[in-house]
Amino acid sequence: MKSANGFSLIELMIVVAIVGILASIAMPAYNDYVTRGKLADATAQLANGRIKLEQYFQDNRTYVGVDTIPIPPCSTSTKYFAITCQGLSTSTYIIVAHGINELTGFDYSIDQANTKVSTTPWGNGPSCWIMKKGDSC
């Protein structure tokens, strides 16, 4: 008698089930990891905008009129965020990054006092930027 070579159907089904279970655990973690990478775009744009606003303030002693500089920090957008300035006055500003496309619901802001605020599906940060699930201030 010859012995059978190969795998039985039950062995293949067990392997497929194990791969499915591992994929159901790994995919959400991977998606969160990719999202965290995209959030760095917002924080970089906000930090860059804050620098430009402070440089403008050093030259003009006001934040009003910052939109007239060649590369304004406000009213720009990236692939994942729309950057706007709110409350521009002689001594105050707020730069806001609103998530667009797959990052809708992720909003980050910074003001002249370097107060960082975030509103995300992962939680809200009244005094910090929430950058991953489970983060808190």
C-alpha cells in the first residue's frame, strides 16, 4: 500500500481559520498605524504655521495681515488636512487642522500660547494632541 502525500481538507481549513483570526487582529492595528503616520502631517503643518505667525508678529507686532506674506501659514491644505487660521487679532490666533477624506473627524489646533487641542475619534485632548488610541493628556 502506498501512503498518501499532502494535506487533508480539515488541515487546510484549520490553517485558513488561523490565518483569518490573525488577519482580523492585525488589520485594525495596521490601519491605526497608518492613520498615526498621517496625523504627523497635521502637527507638522501646525508647528510650521506657528513659526511663520511668530516671525510675522516679530516684524509687524500684529498677527493681522499675515495672509499677505508670500507663503501664508493659513488657508492651505495638504492631502489629509485643511489648515485655517481663526481669531487673528493683534495679539491672538488659532491655527486649526481639519481632517479631510479618510481623516474626517480628526481636528487639531494650536494658539499663540502654544496651547494644543485635539478632537479625534480616539478621544479629545483639551490640552494636548491625541496621536494614537488610548492617548490622554
